[in-house]
Amino acid sequence: GAGKLPRSTPEAEGVSSAGILAFLEAVRQRKHELHSLMVVRHGRVVAEGWWSPYGPEFNHGLYSLSKSFTSTAVGFAVAEGKLRVDDRVVSFFPHDLPQPVSEHLAALRVKDLLTMSVGNAKEPTWPMVEHDNWVKAFLAWPIEHPPGTTFMYNSAATYMLSAIVQQVTGQKAIDYLEPRLFAPLGIRGATWETCPRGINVGGWGLSVQTEALAKVGELYRQKGAWQGRQLLPAQWVEEATTFKIQQPAPAKPSRPNDQNDWLQGYCYQFWRCRHNAFRGDGAFGQYMIVMPEQAAVVAITAEVSDMQGELDLVWKHLLPAMKPQPLPRDAHSQAELRQTLGSLALTPPSGQHTSALAGRISGKTFTLDSNDLGFRTACFAFRDGGCTFTLRNSQAEYPIACGLERWQRGETALPGTPPRLISGGAPPAGTKSKVAASGAWKDSNTFEMLLR
């Protein structure tokens, strides 16, 4: 079962290459920063591309798209009789309960965690992660509304699902998923952040390759079947991806409600979309979109601010590109699409490669004023085609190799990398992250670096 999804051409699977090209052109014109795209039709990859310095071999942070994987772990645990969605949350954590247990907390079910309808009036995630015992902090947080009645997006609720999976299986969610999901689908090298007590954070913090998203989307499109084996019960997939609760409409809607992909209903850590599709999604435009009517899956990693705008382009260009029958081979568009997908790149900073100042400062150590990050010195070493930038704190030095007007890939344990939305679950100090760096002289006294 390992290895890659099969590959095909767009037209052979009834997809217009010109339509995919139109999508890529619209992304470029709207300046959406995509990092990767994979389009799957009938289980075959018909288009795939990575915007350099991103690439197929690298994991990408999923943010809240992690939640759909936590939901999947719950599905396996339910299938194996380890829990039921109607089980009370308090039943799993007798030692972490507040005194007294409120009526609403006592009523809270696993299902209410899955559907983001805990009943909290305020989102508990940010206060929760300041504690050592996140389970205890969550259970102590007030529940104003009866569980199951009110949708409110709640990343802490997903952490609780991960904690419940670990409680009933004795394994972290990522380890529990390994033989059940990752190994059968040939997904390797996934990483997932943990809370201070060693539980996967659930609601965020999972990193996988783009193809892993395409495969898991395809597993869901096939109602839990994979290469002739039923991994996840079809009945669970149906339950997990269908409408469960309506999200409240915003006070000042930016568009009609029926055109808003965040108001089509919430499932078990999946969102309903327009066009009878469903998706897992994460901050800054991480998407695993399943389109059952089109027998298609679209996987995207990105760093965009307008997530609805990004989805709009999927509906405007990719959806109508999918036809019921195979299309005649379009050699011209196919060649152009191959060329376009093969040369995708994010532009590095532009400017001069050198400056009179470069020679004077190269290799010198600069002492920094006291700062929140605790860095004490900085040094720039300029050489042909590159610069090594080194920050030092009381613990260590952190060199980063930087290309000039080109991406230089490397790794760094620089504190604060990669940047994080939620402080909790950060890997231990000294953990290395992959980084790509590029720089240029903007003027004779200004050297600008961009790290990814």
C-alpha cells in the first residue's frame, strides 16, 4: 500500500489543462502566496506543483487542518470499540475535574467536542496553553450554553479529543494513527507537537507532505476504503463529513451567507463547502478539499490572508475544469501546464548583490542592545553569492546561510522559528527547522533578508 498515488494527465481524467492554467494565473494575479497544489481526479494525480523553495519532500505545517486528522483518530477508536461519540467527556478524566462539576460540563459529550459545540462563551485555547495540565484547564473553563446547541470554533476542544484518544488507546494520536492511517497510505515522516504532558496538541501542530493531504482526502472520498481494504468504516466517514451544526452568521457579512464557505455547516472537524464538497482547513490557506460529485480532491498549502478568496478561485476555475467524460488530448495546454507547474517559485528579495558597506562589515561582530529575544550579538559574513548571518544568545550561536537573490536551503534552531500562532506545544529549545533564506542590498546601507 506504500508509495505514491498513481499519476495521469488532466484530459485523460476529464480535466481541462487550460482550466488548471487559468487557476494558476488567477493565483498569480491576485498575489495569493501558494506553496503547493495537488489536484486528484478518480484517484490519480493530474496536476502537482510546489513554489520554490517549497518542495514535495518537505513537510508543511497544517495549523487547524490538523483537526481533521484528530477526528480520524477518533473514528478509528470508535470503530475499535474504545469509545462512543455519546460518551461523557468527564468520564475519561476523573482526576482532573473541577469541584463542583457544572451541569453543562457533566452533559458534555465527545460529539460536542467533534462539532465545536462545547458551549463555551469564550474560546479557551489561549488561556489553556499557559497551564501545565491542559485537560484540567479545559475542564475548569466555564460552559455557558448547553452543549450541542451553539457552534463556536474551539481548538482546545480538539486537544481534548486527542487527550481522549490517548486515554483510551494508551498511545499518542500520531502513534495510534501510524499503523491505521499513515502506514497503509504510505505516509512517512509526519510530526505532531505535544503539550507539556506529552499529548499531541490535536487542534494544530501536525506537519505532513502535500501528497499526504491528497491521500487522506482520497481515503475520505472513497468512504474509508483504500486499495481494496476498508480502513475506516464507511458509516463513520458519512457521519464525520455531513452537516451537524450551523455556524452563526457574522453581524456584518462581507458576502451573502449562501456564498460563504464558513457558513455551510460544520461536521466532525471537517467543514461543509459550497458545491456539496467538504474540507479540512487550516490558517493561512491549508486545504484538503474533497469533491464527491466530481470524484476529485484538491490539496493546497499556502501562506495567504484571504482564505475565502483562495477557495473562490478553486470554485471559479478548478471545479468547472472537471468534465464527466475524458477530454481529447490538448498537447499545447498540457505542455504549457507542465512547464508552468515545473517552474513555480516565490520571488526572493531583489536588489544589488553587494555594496561598498559589505566589505567593511563582513565578519565583524555587532553587540546588540538588550532585547526580548535575548540575542546578544549579530554577524554578517559575505562571500560570493551568499551571506552567513549569525545571531548568538547566552546558549548558542545560530548561523543561517542566505543566498543572494536566490533561495538557500538549510536548517536552524533559531528561537522563534518557525513563527507560531499558538504558544503551547512548541518543540523543545534546540529543535532544528528547515529554512530557506535569501537576501539582497536594497540600497548601499540596507541589506534585507527573507527567511521561510
